[in-house]
Amino acid sequence: MAELRQIDETTWEIPRTGAMRVSGRIIANEKLLEPIRRDKAADQVSNVACLPGIVGHAWAMPDAHWGYGFPIGGVAATDPADGGVVSPGGVGYDINCGCRLMATRLRFDDIRPRVRDAIVGLYRDIPCGVGSEGAIPRLNEKNINAVLSKGAPWAVSDGYGTRADLDAIEDGGCIPGGDPDAVSNRAKERGRNQLGTLGSGNHFVELGVVEHIADDSLAKIFGLAQGFVTLMVHSGSRGLGYQVCDDSLQTMLRAVQHYGIQLPDRQLCCAPVDSPEGGHYLAAMAAAANYAFANRQIIIELARRSLEHTLRLSPRDLGAYLVYDVCHNIAKLEEHDVDGVRKRLCVHRKGATRAFPGSRAEVPRQYRASGQPVLVPGDMGTGSYVFAGTDEAMAKTFGSCCHGAGRVMSRTAARKARQGGDLARELAERGIVVMARSKKTLAEEAPAAYKDIDAVADVVTRAGIGRPVARIRPIGVIKG
Amino acid sequence: MTYRFLEHTADALVECEAGAYPGILKAAADALYAVALAEHGVGVEVERRVEVTGESREDLLVRWLQELLFLLETDHFVASEFAFDDAGDGAVSARLQGYTCPPEARAAEVKSATYHELSVRETADGFVARFILDV
């Protein structure tokens, strides 16, 4: 296992050794570091540090755990001007997996007796689970190409949501350069029936209530108030994104031979950002990311309509509006300061969320005074956090924060420890209504399978990579 | 020919053992279906052909699993019987008999087979392979 050396209250360093081009850094506390020491996440940070053109440090966020290629919770930036590479393993299969948070004008106390009805309605109206098909008809070639190039704006033009939503989505819901021609027919085939589906595994739709406000002024800017109901969606690019990653890995495995790149893990295969292979991947990745933005846009609109119907509310009474939508599996070309010099970098966030302060041009106008919202869901029985992006995150982690609590228990161990039915009953007794297509999935997603979100949030705050705004408690969840 | 699941924090780490390489491919397919399906049926009414190429046994294993996954996701096809015309030396060619799986028979979404910690080793008794499924 990689050697770890504590350098401040919340940061451990993996010194540069062997083929590492930079040192690794892990943001954690002693307790969060225990599982990182036990599994191979720290070794994966060391592997990422071997990527050509990497600058600064290879980072792991407080929710980090063993993944494939990058650790989950991994952040790395490469400099294209210095041979910096883009690696599909630094994005993952679920390209632009991400979260979006919707606030409402509903007081929890006013709907408390109807939460079960609301969850039953959401479960009925949002396609979820393995093999589920979308709420919209199978996409023809013209439409799927439009989704891939336009993203969430396509969904809005098709009647899902409003233009105001687009102002509260990372990149306005469309990463420029998404090229349908860079996406294979196999990937399109996997995506034709799945637009507007939640998926399974750790994807969810969650009704919550804001139980604590940490910063009144930031919460006001974000439109969050104690006691009010929220809805969070976690989903991504579905089978289309998985296939784009599969396809790109084949290209990148050839590219590492072509460019003579030595790597400790084949899943990190990569190509220079400014090479034909790198450009092709970024175009395909952006297209898949746009599919994911459209997917979440459709899901949130289905949720809005479902709540209005079930709770017999007018749109005005529901008062639903989008707080923000963030990517947490993505590679972005961004400008950052490296040793006092402004550089264009390729920032990989694999299970990590952008956390830009308000001074950045990428942050929507309404959040220029606060920094962007950073959405950090915990497990389904505990809570989620909303942070604001900070200058310190810019200086430390290329403007990045964690993306969740992070798993601490394998799926097998979680299943052995739990039976899905028992878990649903236990959560119901705690006031959380859960509906899931698969009892197996439910057992795998048990709260005990995740790290303590409050501990993760505390480390984020102490490390300065996010300013705490609000804590949200779950009151109902649907899962695939 | 067997498979077993080893501990991995987020995904499915699989180890397969078989006397010959085709047995590894069959065991890996069984492991894939064990993750993806609530119950693996025995139907043989649908036939498919899978042909993949790769530079090594490891490559072939990943591409074989990715092909089975593609058939599952797009055709809802689950293989029950495997007849290998070729397996190794840069190519796998197989005739598969199986059945169409209804959505309610699915248990988990497998995103792909990965290259992380991928290995295929020859041993005194045949082959041992390890791979990770992203779930």
C-alpha cells in the first residue's frame, strides 16, 4: 500500500516515488482514512499520479474508495501544452453521472401525511430499474443526434421543463463540442430507449426536507429554507455513456502504444488531449454528457408533474425550481493557476463535483455572490449536504469537492448484512418511505454500506473545499 | 469450472477457474449473469453468434463480456448454452443458445467489464482469471 504522510489537519500526502510524476494527496480525517488504507484507493491515487502531463497533485476527496482506474472521488488535472492526456478511466462508464436539486414552496409539515402518496406517484411516473425504458418514445436518428449535440435545451424544447431551468445547470446543460458522429451506432442503440430513465444501483430520486441551515445568506441565495421540501435526482448517461466509454477504451489502448505511454493500470489508458484520439474522446464524452443532462432534465420534469398530480397542486403552489445540476463524472477543459501561471488544463473529476467560487465565469449569474451550489448526497437513511464553491477549492483541488458519502462496504457484504424487505421496514419506522424495483439493490444501498456523511461534510468544511449551506434529511426515496 | 466473488468496495471483483480457456469464458459469463439477473433461466429458444478479437487472453475476456452485455442490454438476450468454435489466439467465436429475458428478471445494471486488475493466468490445473464488473 502507498505510504501516507499527514501534512495538515485534513490532508495526507503520498510522496512521489517510482513512475509517479507528482505526489498524491488525500483529504480525510483519521477515521475516513481507515477504509482508504484498507482498500486500494490510495494505490489508485499513486497510479493516477503517473499520467503524462499531470500537474499539482493527484487528489482523492473525503469520500474516496477503490474504483477502477481512478479511485472514486479522484481528481487530476493535466496540461495539454505539456503532453497532458485525457483518460476515459478518469471519467468512468457513467459519463456525466450527476445530481440535481429542486427546491419547492411546500412545507414538510403540510404534506407529512401524504409523503407515501407522493413517493408512490414518483415511483409510478419515473421509469426506474434495470431494463426500464424511457418516458418518451424510442429516439430516431435525428432526435438522438439532437440530444447528443444539444443536451438539456433539447429536453426543454421538447416540453420538459422551462428555459429558466437551463440557467441552473452546469454548462447550461450542454457541453459544447458534443459530436453525434463521434458516438458509435452501438452506443446510440443502447441509448435510444433509455432517455428519461433513472437506472439502478446507487441512482435515486429523493424527497427531503431542509433540516438545518448552516449559512443563512448562502441558503437565501440558493432558495433553501428550513422545513421546506426538496427533491434530488441522481442519474447519468445510462447505457449510451457506458458504451462510449467501452468504445473509447479500445481507441486509448491503441493510443498508449502509439504514443509510447507507460501506465501502471490499463484502465488509465489515455491519449494526449490535443491528439486526434483525445479530441475524438472529448467530443464523444461531451455528447454522452449532453445525453445525461437531457436525461436528468426529463426526470426532474416528470417528478414535478407527478408531485403536482399526486398532491393536487398547481405549479404555483408547488413552486418547484431548480437549485442546480452538477456533473460528478466528467473531464473538463478549464483555466487554472499553476504556480502562478494561468493554464488551460484538462480536469478529470471521477466521483467528484466541481466547486467553483462566484468569481469564475462558469458560475451562473445568480450564484456569483455565493459560489456555485455543490450537491453531496449521503446514504438514503441519513442526509445530504449542500455546499458552496470556494476560492480555497480553486487553490487546492482545481475547484473540486466530494460527490457523496462514499461506499465503505462491498455490495456482497451489504447484502449479507441486510435483507431488502427488512431495510425498507426499518427506514419506514424512521419516517423514510422507500420504494425500489430490486430488493437486492436496496440491500446493497443500505446506509451502513456508506461512510458517515456528517464526517465527510465536516472534513470538506475544515479543508475549505466547500462552505456548508444546508443539510437535507430524506423523507422518501425511489430506487431502481 | 467455477467463479466466485471477492471483496471490492464498489463493484464486483470476480475470480474464475477452469481447466481450459473456453471454460473461463463460460464461467465469466455465468458470473456476469449472476450479477445482472435475479435468476438465470435455462431457455434455449434464441440463438446468437458472438465473435470478438483481441491482442491477449485478457483483452478477449473483457470484449467477450462486453459483447454479452450488449446483447443483454439491446436484445434482452441471455445465453444458456455455449459452443466455442474458436477461443484464444486473438479471437473468440461462439454459438450461443439462450432466451429473451423479461425486465422483471433483471437484478442489477452492469455497466461494463473493466481492465483494472484484469488477469488471466495459466496454472498447473488450467486457468485462473480475475476481472471487475462495474455495477
